[in-house]
Amino acid sequence: MSNYPEEMVAPMREELVRVGFEQLLSPAQVDAALQRPGRTLLLVNSVCGCAAAGARPGVNQALGSLGLKFDHLVTVFAGMESAATAQAREYFEGAQPTSPQAALFKDGQLVHLMQRQDFLGRSPEEIAAALAQGYHKALAVG
């Protein structure tokens, strides 16, 4: 069950789809996506202000101007596809559910998680830098 009209969230979805994110709409899609080999970025999208002002623009900047590369970009939408979102959060190793969230996986294993407090009050540039720091620390081939 969704909490918001689709016409309201469509632009928020499109902001991520436009840069290559695949929408995960069911628990089965979440499981399939997060168990793929390679580097995966999962963004728990949301209608909240920190998603609009920070998370989506920050992630887009990290992928664009900072050049972070992932094999898979996937997203679930909190408040819309509740079952898919709950399934995604099962992979977050006991972390409290927040919106937004950004999770980095390597070969199906969680290696870095950004929670709501990592987005609040931060500019897109600061969020992109924090995501890049987690990316390089946890995912860098070394």
C-alpha cells in the first residue's frame, strides 16, 4: 500500500531513474538485486525534505562529478512500496529504518550505510563527499 499519490512521487522517482537507477518494486526484486555480484548502491528514496534537498542531489553528484562507479544502481521508495522497502532494510544488519538511506554493497555484502542523520542539514556536496569517502574506504579495489 502506498502513502502518497503516484503523481506526487513520480518526479522523485524520475530524478534517480534518469541517472540509471533501477526501481525495485517487490521483495523478490530486492533479493535478486542485492545478491548480484559486483558493487551495488541502493538508495531508500523518500518524499522528505532531506531526500529532496540532499540525498538525491548528493547521490547524483557523487555519480556524476565525483565519478563513483557501481555495477548496479537500485532504489526502493519508502512510503510507496512498503514490502520492497522493508525487504531492503533486512540487509542493513540491524540498523534502524530511516528515510532516506544509502547502502553500498560489494558482492551482496553491506559495506557502508548512510542513515537519515548523515543527510540532515548537509549540502549535496557534503553528502556526495561522505558517500565518496565510504565508497573509497569500503569498496576500493586494493
